[in-house]
Amino acid sequence: VASVLWVSAKFMWQECELIEGSSKVDTSQNYSDRTTAVLTIRSNGEKLHIIFIVKGEPGGSIETKEVPTYLACHVYAVQYKAWMDKHVWQMYLTELLKFEITRPTVILADNLGSHVSESSVDTVSTELFGILAPLPKNSTSECQPLDVGVMGPLKSKLRKKWLTEKPVVTAAEKRLAMIQRTIQAWEEMSCDLIRSSFEKAKCLCCNVNGESIDFFDSQCQLI
């Protein structure tokens, strides 16, 4: 197998989640602007486009009026709780990831129900010509490259950008600002940082609860 991808859904909700203790935080807000960013990285250091999952009613005003104004190079979904459900995961596979894969690929993913479903495995194998390899439960802190080496620097960039931004008022403005901020921060993440996160996480062979777990052999063939 020539390529290894890591995909994970990360909540980028409300500024109070990112700026703890900041005077800019409005504690009366109730996460109505919560958004999930699905981040994907390659072991060679490449970053893929983001799929944003915005909290709202599918087919409602957010999807019909706001989403068309977002940057076109990324993919957007609207879900009631901004969750990665089976529908959004299938959308991610067929509308984003499918067009990023040009060679046989192992896709490493968190062990979520939507990721490991039979339909998900079938889509990856038949449409993406890849292999889906979910992590064992309770192993992300040891084996997850995004958690180990990427999310810390990314959130730091998000904090700095938010603190220097002009305040916005409406929920629509906040959603747009959050998406634009995340895209800018994501673009600033270096290839060296991405590569080192794979090395630091040791996701090809990691230790979970004292037990060594091998996903691949030295040629990146799935075991």
C-alpha cells in the first residue's frame, strides 16, 4: 500500500471552548454555533481539505443561504447536532476523500460507529479502493497523530487569531468567522509538523494499555 491517511472529526465549537478564561467569552452562549471540522492528514505531511459539519437543520436556511457563501475549496454539511453521523461520513468519503486518493491507501480512523459500519467499509473498498483501519477503543491518546502532535498547535493558532479579530454579533457571522479562522490556521500547519505527529504517535505500531498493537508491516501493508 503506497499511502497512509489519518482522518478524525474535531469539534471547533464556540469561542468559549477555545479561549478558556478569556474576557471575550460570552458565557450566556449555548453552543448554537458549534461546528465540527473533519481533519485529514497524510503520513508524508500533506493536509487534505476540511469538511465542516455545521449545527443546524438539514435543508434549512443555514444550508441554503449560508453554506453557499463559504469558501468553495472545502466541503460543508449541516447536521442537527454537528455530529459525524453515517450520512455525513458517507458524504465525506464520496464528496471529498474520493477525489483526494490517487493510489491504494490505508485510511486510519477513530473507532466511531459511523466509521466502522459495514457500509463505510464497503464504500472505502469499492469506491476508494482503500482499506479502512479503525483504531482500537481507548487508544487515541497513544496512536492518534492529530491528538498527539497537531491539535495543540492548531488550537494555539485559533486562539491567537480569534483574539485579534474584529468582534462579530450574529450567529451567521460567528459561524463564518469560525470556518475562515479554522481554514487559515489549518493552512499554516507545516508539513514537518504533520510528519512528526505520525512519528510521535507511532500509529503504525503503538502501545495501548501495556499491549503492543501493530497495524502495518514495514512496507505499510495492513496486518
